[in-house]
Amino acid sequence: MSTVTENDLKELKDLINKRFDYIDKRFDSIDNKFDRIDNKFERVDNKIDNVTEAINGLKVNVTKIEENMSGLDTRLKNIEFTNRGIFISIATGFVLAVLGALTKFLFFNPSI
């Protein structure tokens, strides 16, 4: 039977401490990696927030453009209606002028 000496216990304690130091270093390395990953996720979140804000701004701009298009459509309809009325008035006036001239030359011609 062998006896455990104080020197053996000290060596065992040193070996255990070395292993714990190695494990602590590995955990520190893993913690650093997780910190970097967290930083990357935060940057991605910030970029997503920026993109979301840009999309919301674009939606607002599209809504404004649609409102402007609606106003322009209304104006265009009014202009078309006005142009149609002007054309009809000019065409009617022209037809009446031609008919007036024809009746003047055909029915009231003093040379006949």
C-alpha cells in the first residue's frame, strides 16, 4: 500500500489548477466570440431599423405621389371637359357660319 505524501497532493493540486486555468482561458475565448457575435447582431439590427425607416419614408412618399396623381387626374378631367366644350362650340359656330353663308348665297342672291 502506498501512502500519499504532501508532495503528491501539491502536484495534484497544481495539475488541477492548470486544467482550470486552461478551461478559464477557453471560456474567456468563447465569451469574446459571443461578444463579437452580439456586436454583429446589434449592427444588423441597426441596419434593419434603418431599412425599416427608409421603407416607411418611401411609403409616405408613395402616398403623397398617389394623392398628387389623384389631383392631377381631376384637373386633367376638368381640362378635357373644357376642351370638349370649346371644340363643340367652335365646331357649332363653324357649321352655323357655313350654313349662314350658304343660305345667304343660295336664298338671298339678288343676281337671280
